[in-house]
Amino acid sequence: MTMTPFPVAQKKPQLLRLHHQDDEASRVELATGLLAEVSSIAPKFLYDALGSRLFAAITELPEYYPTRTEAAIFTTHKAAMAAAIGTGRTLVDLGAGNCEKAANLFDALMPARYVAVDISADYLSDALDFLQFRHPAMDLLGIGIDFSTTFTLPPQADIEDCVVFYPGSSIGNFTPVQAEVFLRQIRAAAKGGGLLIGVDLVKPVSVLEPAYDDALGVTAAFNRNMLTISNRLLDADFNVSDFRHIACFNSRESRIEMHLEALREVTVCWPDVNGASTGKSGRVFHAGERIHTENSYKYTLDHFATLLHVAGYTKIRYWTDPNDWFAVFWADH
Ligand SMILES: C[S@@+](CC[C@H](N)C(=O)[O-])C[C@H]1O[C@@H](n2cnc3c(N)ncnc32)[C@H](O)[C@@H]1O
């Protein structure tokens, strides 16, 4: 007798697009940053569909230790994490990217629902389609949103008592003061839920700097892609070959900084953007002048545990790798 496999209902992921990178507010933010005395572009502008793919490529590089170190921590301590966290809860993945890290935890955490949040909505949509193919019966919700100014998810997210997952040390893109505010907002929004968060730790500069300036130049391309994004959003005329990628460790601030440095004097123009504070529509970058594009703060275990406490979490535990290069914290209550 031949057995007919029990049919599994194939669900479809739902996607809510609540942010559009090309809206007026984004253009004003971009222009205002570029025109500031020390020019800057916020790291969220690294992620269009190409930027998201370049980041995925970075995670494969030998120099980029965070992804594989964090993955090894999950592999080693998955069972202990599941015992601490419990199973069958909603898993809310902040900055989900290709959703791979969360998907690798599905067997241990057995989430009832998966809510993936990311500013790069087209990339997220493709990632969720692929994930649904592998998990046909799971409820998947994607939310295309910018959570950098305030962490507010729509009611459909229904995140009460959920597990918030924030891997990859993306928390390091905020200053410690901003990080505390963000952690408080997460805690308030998840009402009784917990936070599983990956945090990069202080380590030798000889390990840190190559991770953000790899030999193949993938991180350089990722950083310089911001100029292409700026051209598209602002109708600006940056020439990417006028700028080089810089990554350096600022030990006083305990952070890797990424910059784009002008190789020669460059004049960049774009049409006026309504509301940009100076009313200018372009600027001159002198040779050696930099656009600050990303910070990635490196914490000690004590400093980050204190930050979680100050943000209101009372039950905190963590797991690390044998070198103490990276930590995964579970913060609850
Ligand atoms: C460093 S990547 C991490 C991706 C993945 N979670 C991982 O750990 O490999 C940061 C992710 O956060 C998203 N992101 C960055 N800024 C964001 C913002 N302001 N709001 C929402 N998502 C953001 C990016 O699109 C990207 O997918």
C-alpha cells in the first residue's frame, strides 16, 4: 500500500510596507546630514536591495567574525536558550535581513508566529517567500519600517509577550545613550516579552579593523553604495570613484567608524529638498574630507548587562564564544 503524505496547507507571508526610502522625510534627513558641518549619512541608508545583498556577502568573508561567532554561540547553546526562553511564542526579528539567523532557531524555539521587521522591504519580501517555502504552515508577517527614530510596530504585529530577536550586534549602530532608549522602547512594546540580542565585544584592533575593511573590498562597496543610494534619492551627482572607504577603531569611544573620504576636491549638487535646514543644494568636499556613515560600538559584558538593567530588564543571562569575542544576551522581565 502506498502512503499519501498528509497535506500541509501552504500559507502566504503577509507584508506591510510602512516605510518608503524615497519619501520626503528620508530625503530631508539625507540632505541635512550631508550638509552638516561634519557630513554624515545615517547607516539605515546602507540598505537598499543591493546593500542588503552586499551585507549578506560580507557575512561570508573570512575577516567578518561576528556572524560566524554568533552562529557558533547559537549552535552550542541553543538548548539552554530554548530552556530559558520557552517555546511556542511569537518571534519578532528586528533588522531581519535574509531571516536566516531566526530560521536557524526555529527548531529550538518552535515559534507560533514569526514577525520580521526591516527597512529593506523588497529584500525582506523575497526572504519571507523563501522562508515560507521551507515552513509552509508557519504564520509569517513582514513589516517594512524604519525603527531608528522610534520603535512603534502596527497592531497587526501583536507582539505582547513575544521574544524580540535583535542579532548581529546591530544595537552597536546606536550610541550607548540611544541604545538605552531603544531597549526601553522594545521592552515597553513587548509588554512582558523578552529580548534575545547579539552584542559584539571589545577585542584587539587587529581583529576589529579588517572585519570592516576586507581584502576583497566588499565592505568598501557596501559603504560606497550609499553614494549610489544618495544619487537615487536626492537626484545628486556623486561619483563613487571620488571617495574611498575608511574603517577605523576609535578606542576612546570604543567603536568602529566607517567613513567615505574624498580623494580630491569634489563638488556635489542636488535639487533643493523642501525643509532641509540650510536651503543649499550641494556642497564641496575638500580632499581628505569625510562623510561619517556608520558607528559600530563594541561593549564589555558588564557594560552591556548594565545597559539592559538600566533599560528595565531584571533577569539577564548571556552566552559567549571561547574567545569572548561576541555575546548573546537573554533579557527578561
Ligand atoms: C547588520 S544587518 C543585520 C542583518 C541580520 N539580522 C544579521 O544579523 O545578519 C542590519 C539589518 O537591519 C536593517 N536595518 C538597518 N537600519 C534599520 C532601520 N532603521 N529600521 C529597520 N531596519 C533597519 C537592515 O536592512 C539590515 O537587514
